[in-house]
Amino acid sequence: MRFFEDVPVWGDPVDEGALRQIRTCRKTAERAAMMADHHRGYSVPIGGVVAYRDAVSPSAVGFDIACGNKAVRLDVPLSEVLPRIGAIMDDLYRTLSFGLGRTNPEPVEDPVFEDERWRLPVCKQLKDLAHAQFGTIGGGNHFVDLFADEVDRLWIGVHFGSRGFGHRLATHFLRAGGGRDDPFSEPVVLSVRSALGSDYLQAMELAGRYAYAARDWVCARVARLLGARTLEEVHNHHNYAWRERHDGEDLWVVRKGATPAFPGQRSFVGGSMGDLSVILEGLDSEEARLTLRSTVHGAGRVLSRTEAAGRGRGRRRKPGKVSREMMEGWVKAAGVVLRGGGVDESPHCYRRLPEVLRHHERSVRILHTLRPIGVAMAGEDVQDPYKD
């Protein structure tokens, strides 16, 4: 860990674009920190944590409000799953909806749709969209995976957020707050005492409840496909704002691509499609205090999507640094059955999660190491619309 002025930064090497962004954020925040999986985002870096006394930042929460992870341990023996993992992943990929603009073929009624905050005008006009997309996974790095832990127990892991509902909410409030289409602009900061800030908090909390419920539904649906019962679960957002107490002061802590890690709090942190993931818990230490009780949310990108996959079409196409053969070779060597996935999500595009977590060994403890056996993602023809 190193300090840049008064901002603690974990990881090596330090992404210069992300460092520039977090230093800009610090100008309007009481405190800031940057986790080891950091990389450049929109105004606020992925892996950035910013804290305000009486304000919240839609830029810091990001476009995919309440994106997060859930992991559940099942009662099915791994020995029953491995021989038919290919058929299981086929069934999973047919049953769930991956990709952008997709709707759930199984209409779902959930208590989240009875929440009074749907009466907020900006939420009310998006309710039909939210209902149609409930339980869909989306594109980019969002996934539904099957894992084996260190003693060969079976886990489901999922990663996605509030879908088009959250993206449109974020777009609305960023525009209303005067946001600029410049990745290095100051983040939009809203007083929680203002009408706009109050509305944003209500909308964000609704999107958070929606994302939680959708991840619950997907995990339950996969368990039902396997004829399994859930024995334990771990669930967390990593694009969200929380009211918390730090060093005797009440603050709004916004984590963008960063996971809450209070002492004893468990979280699921995913690696890339051919790499390890973990269940971890927060520790009580001086370094944990400096993180604002936060840790990484993943391994962190080292190649942008265009660097990995290339750009352009036809004769003008500029090839990327990662080929389909490279990606498939990696996941095959890792023993992973892959459904979907594009080269812009290949393990070559990411750091190795164990190496990233070593930077945080004084603030978190790994409880379980999860080895992927089946990975399902949107296909490579799906582009991620989010800037975060």
C-alpha cells in the first residue's frame, strides 16, 4: 500500500488513469481509497472508495447500480455433477437469459415490485422494463458459474446488477446533476438534503433491493435445475452507497467496484472465467481502517475490451491481443466448461485474483477458494454498454 498525498492505494503497478481519477474525487470527498483491482472508470475509478459527510455521488455508484455477487453452497455432491457438467451447462444456458436487452421467459412475481419507492416518477416509468428484465444476466463480465471448493463442495456464483433499470436511473441522475461525458471530469456529487439527492438515494436503494432479489432468483433457479438445496449463501453489492460510521464520524461511503469488508463480514469475490474465486471475510486492522472497511470486487482488468478483441470490421479491422484459440486453450487447461464468453472476457484480460488479494492480506482473510468447473456468460457478439 502506498499513499498518494492522503489517498491510500493498493496494487502494483498503479494505473495512472485510475490514480488521476481518485485524486480528482478526493477534491470533493472527505476521504478516498483505491483497491488493488483498480482501473480507470467514468470519473471515479473501478476499485475506488469515496466518502462524504452529507452527500452521495451517482458517478461513484456508477451506471450499473447495485452490481454485485452472490454465492451459494449446495447439498449435491460434486461427484454427481462432474460427469454431466456439459449437459448441465447446456441446460443452464438455455434456461437463463444472457445478453443485452433480454427479457426473462419465465415471468416472475417478487415482493420487490410492491415497494413504495416505485411511486417515484423516475422509477415508475421504468417499472415495466425492470419487471421484464428481472432475473436476466446481461453482458460484459456478468456470469453464472459452478464452482468446487477446497474440499470438493459445490457452489453457484453469480455476478450482475440492476440491469437496464439501474443504467437508466444512473443516466437520469447524472444528467440532472450536470455530469459531463469526460472520464476525467469531477464526479457528480449531490447533497442528501437536496430533492435530487434524496430522490437518488431512494432510487438507488430500490435498485439495490431489485438486484438482490434478482440474484436470489437466479441462484434458486440454478439450484432447482440441479435438484439441490442451498446450505449457505454469501451476498454483497459492490456498486453502491452506504451510511456508515468510520473513526467516530458518520459518512456516506460509496464503493465502485469495491466490496464491503467489515470485521467478520463475508463476501464472494470472483476471478476471471478460468481463474480462482474466493469467499473472504474482513479483518480488524489499521490497514482495514484505511480501506474504509473495503476490499476488491474482482481481479481487475489489464486489457481494455478493444485491446483484447480488436476494433473495426472487414479489411480495416485491427486485430486484438487475444484470440478465441488463446481463450479456449486457457479455460480447457483450467478444466472449465464454457458457455458463451468473448475474448474481451478471456483470463488474459485480467490480473490473477490470488496476486491481487495478497495486497489486502492485512485486511481480509480467505475462507474458501473456489475453482470454476462451469462458466456461462453472454456470447462474444454482445457488447457491454456500461462505462463501469
